[in-house]
Amino acid sequence: MNQIGVMLEAFQTDPFAALSLARGTGADAVQFYGGTGPLDCDRLIPSRRREFEKALQKTGLDISAVCADLGGHGFAIPRDNPERIAKTGRIIKWAGELGCRTITTHLGVIPSDPADPVRRVLADACRRMNELCESYGVCLAIETGPETICVLNSFLTGLDCPYIGVNYDPANLVMVTGDDPIEGVRILKDRIVHTHVKDGKMLKQTDPAVIYRYFAEGGIGDMRLSDYFLETPLGEGGVNLPRWLQALRDISYSGYLTIERETLNNCFEEIRGCVLLVKELLKSINQNV
């Protein structure tokens, strides 16, 4: 039976208040940013870290994953990678100390051409982080979105890094690459170690690399991301949630389903509604087995 997680940052409050809200949604676990923001592992003094860990333990919530996304171009720029890999290593270490076995990140845009030098840079970064993950028994999950599923699968196949997997976000595929999120599950199969439950619509097709360059740099001409895609409440976008959850069941995925939702109003009520919806869909799938 899959367990349901929620992103702490979605509650738009301090981490301690967010933990209480997360528990109130009926979720089983939380995910949080461990490399940026108030829970940045480098900013938390030991006493504050222990305070957070005790508060988490008190809620009875597990950690579905620690987000290690550091923004920018991911690991695509060689001169930045020594510092970024070292920082990721510290997040991996903290995740392991917390008993969490998964961290997630955006790797950077993987070029479709195997001979592209950026692809080699990303592969080298993955191999180094695979070594760090192995040391602490933690898996690094690359989030879907910046490239098609076929490109991501081909890249991972060539790596031979058993501690590098996939954080499957179906909405990123619908909104940016135009991939079928159901077929993508069947292609990636057991590479999927964590998921984000999210929905959205593509409004205008463009090169995914352009979208993620905007995220990394911002201020690209007169480009507005709202012209290209829209994140929606669950069930109102292009992700067929019942079929997607069934596809995950078909490949025997038993990991976390972590709800990632950006909403400005009534965030607690909406996230609680998301948890209830996913529970209802899982119950329906289980009854049809």
C-alpha cells in the first residue's frame, strides 16, 4: 500500500507550524528542502536541527524524501559542480541520519544527443553522487520534466549507477515535454523510487530547455511561463490520475506518493483535499484488484 506525503513548503509557513498542518491533512509523510530555505542543512545549527527532528518525531510522520534541488542549471556547468556535489553530499548525509533513503533533485537538462558534452558533464556528476549515496544508503532521484522520458531512460541506462533513480512527476511531463505520463511509467519501471502527485496543462509547446533555462536564469526577453503551462488542482489538468496510479500499481511501485501543490489561498484545505482524493483513488484501485 502506497503512503502519501506532502511538501512542507506548500503550507507557506515555518517548518514547525507546517509539520502540524501536514499531520492534520491525514498524510503519512513529509518532504522538505534540505539544501535551501529554513531547513538548509548548512544553516541549521545543531540545536535547531535536533529541535526539528524531535518535532518531526512527535508528529509521527515519516520523511518521504529530502529535496536536494539547488536551483540554477543543476549539474550542467562543470565549474559549479565541485561545490554543488559537496553540498548534495551534505544533504545525503543528513537524509541518512534522519533515516530517509531518498533525496530528489533536478539534474539539469539532459541533451538528447549522446555525444553532447553537457551529457558527459551530467553523467560524471551522477557517478560522483552515486558514490556518496552508496556511502549512506541513500538513493538520489532525478525529477522528470526537463527532457523526454526516452532521453532520461537512455541516459540512466548508460550510467550504471544503482543509487540514481527517478522522482516521477507526471504534471511536469504534461506541462513541459508533452510526454504521456502513463506510458512513461511503463518505460521507467523500477527506476522510479519516488513520485510527486501534481496536475497541470500545457498551453503552448516549446523546447523544454527554454522553460528550464527560464527557471535557472529568469528574465529571458518577454517570455512569460504562464503562456506555456498551468499547474492545476488535482483532477483538473491533463494527468489522468486514476490511470497513472493504476500504472504505478501495474509496475508494483510501493513507494511514496508525495503531493506537491503551489496554491496561494486556503493551502491547508486544498492539500487536505488532495490527500483525500488520492486515498479514494487508491481505495478504488485496491477494490478492483
